[in-house]
Amino acid sequence: MTVLSNHTTETEKKIWLLLETVTDPEVPVLSVLDLGIIRNVSVEPSGENNVKPVITITPTYSGCPAMDVISINIRMVLLQAGFKDIEIKQVLSPAWTTEWMSTEGKNKLKAYGIAPPQYKQAVCTPDAFQEEEAIQCPQCNSWHTTLISQFGSTACKALYRCEDCKEPFDYFKCH
Amino acid sequence: MNTSLINYTLHLADNALILGHRNSEWCGHGPALEQDIAISNIALDGIGQARNLYQYAAVLSNNGATEDSLAYLRDVIDFKNLLITELPNGDWAQTTLRQFLFSAYQFYFYQQLEKSADQQLAAIATKSLKEVTYHLRWSSEWVIRLGDGTAESHDKMVKAIAEIWNYTGELFLPASYEKELAASGIAVDLAVIQPLWEQKVSAVFAEATIAIPEKSFAQKGGKEGIHTEHLGYILAEMQFLQRAYPGAEW
């Protein structure tokens, strides 16, 4: 019994390390772990002397087209590591939030030129023309920036402009 | 009970898909690049919500139906979407006004559905509500910007209201399957969200300097499969590929 659970834990550890190499196809600096979309990893017995990884993921946005690609990429990485029987489950609850993004992920986003989400959601109400929270320009670090649109190049981003360096930039919006 | 739950889930899925399809018609035609991207993102959120709901309806049906067969292989009479979602886009005033009226409805609707006795519907509601919050904010701003804008934009918004208002009554008329499920705590009680919606619409219209029309005749039937002529044209375009090449995948 102890041996089996040790074995399982080691396999799980190995799977977590493999998942670190799977990235978001639309924001390739972020791993699926940085994004916070991996909700659980477990290992079940499969046939004789085999184990089946069961990975539970949750989508960022309902219509995010990256989710299907991410599922395929997780499967590929696990197949390459020698797992044959793999299950990837999708759950909707609890709903994903940008608060699950790792600090490392936020730093990577900024270095990549995308303003990371605020640590705590400040503005998330449906009221029109509300005062925007200050978002720092990822290029020149100025706080003197203006929202252009709450909708950007992907579902998870808003579009901003820096009034100092004049560059437009993406902001990974609070969700 | 199960048939009612399937019908209810399809009603919600069809709302999201048909309005998502309508909004996607703006892709590449928006009045400015940023707004083209905004309406396309809203379309994508709608189609994503529809997928979650169709997947659930397929599980409930347990007869080999899939999210694809439910979207692509049902005919007009099987669709249960609200008539307001299938109306043509019209101009930008009509598109943003329709989005506002519908997003305000969806916002309060999903807030109630979060408390549904059905766990999967509650999970989909919580997920979708975050997206709808952005839609409601964006569309409120457009109604105000155009209504309280120039004489021309104001006129266009007034015209849009005359065009769409008769289709808002249906939002609060429960279908038979809705009444049954509301009694068991699964479906949203529409009487609860109607005053919230009216309050929101009044506040935004007041800021937009436009008047709420007097009570008028409510077009209805969508929830029970009785549609305007427009839905057939949407399905003809949306379902063409699956009808011409059954089972095609990419």
C-alpha cells in the first residue's frame, strides 16, 4: 500500500514537471501551470503494471479557442513521456480567475510586453464609463496609460495606450 | 422532467448561438478596428457559452446527439431562441441596442441561474456571468454614447428602439418547460429578474436621453419554436456545410 502510493506520488510529480513544458499557444511565454488552468492531476491504475494520468483542466473563457489546442498538447507531451492511456477532463466550476495566475507567470507576461492582471480585481462591474484602474505600461513602466478597448487580440486581453512612450499594449484583463 | 431540462438547456444554448452568429456577421465590417474586435470577441463568448450548453444538452439527451448535431442538424421549429436574438443586425445603433437589452437580461438571468438546483447549469452561469459583465458594460456605453451624442446618432438610436422594443416582452414570458423547472428550483423565475432589468434599462436610457416606449404588443413564440422569417436564413448559412457534406470535420 505504501509502495503504491509512493509510486503514484512520484508519477504525479513527473506529470506536473511535464505540464510545465506545455504552453498557451496564444501567449507562448505562459505554461499551463502559470495560467492556473490545471485543477488536478491524479493517477489511476490502467491494465497490468500501467497507470493512467487523469488531468483536470478548466477553460479561461467559454469560447477560448486555445483550450482544444492545449488539450492536444498535454496529450502529446504525456504520450512522448511513455503514457499510453490518458484522460483529460474539463470542469467549469469553480470558474477560472486571473487570481490563479502564478507570480512567475505575471513576471513572464510583463517581460513579454503584456501588462499582467492586477493582483486583486478592482473593477469588475457592468457600470458604464467607470473610472479605470491604473495599468502600468510594460514597455516604459509609466502609469500614465489610457484604455482603448476592453476587448483585445484574444478574449483574455484589453487594449491600452501609453501616453508617455505612445506605444499601444495588451493588458491581460481581470477575470 | 428530463425533456423539460433538455428543452430549457437548448433554449439557453440557442440564445447564445444565434446572437453569437449574428454578432459574428460584423467580423471584418465593424465601424472601427477596435469595435470590430470587440463585437467579434462578444460573438466568440456567446458561441463558447453555447458550446458548454449544447454539450450538456447532448449528455442529457443520451441518444447519440453531440454539440455539433444540435447546432447544425436541427431545423427552425426545433430552435428555442428568443426572437430578439435572430433579428437582423441593422446598423450599429440597432446592434448595440439589441446587445444591451439582451446582455442586461443575461446578466440578471445568470445571477439567478448561479443558484440553480442543477449544478451544471449553475457552473455554466458562473462562468458566463464574468463574460456578460464586460458585454453589458460595453453595450451600455454605446447606447449612451449614441443616444446622448449628435442629433443624427440620437435619431438612429430612437429608430433602433422602435424596431426592437416589441421583442423585449418575450424575455419575461415563461415557456411551459420553464414554468415546470422554475417550480423545482432549476430554472430562473423570470418575474424576479424583470424589475431588475427594467431598472437597468431605465437608468441607461435616462443617461442616453431616450425614452422607454409605452407598453406595447409583445412578439413571442421563439421559445416554443415559432420564429420570424430571419431564423431560416441564419440556419441556411450556418448549417450549409454540414448539410452538404454530412459529418465533415476539420
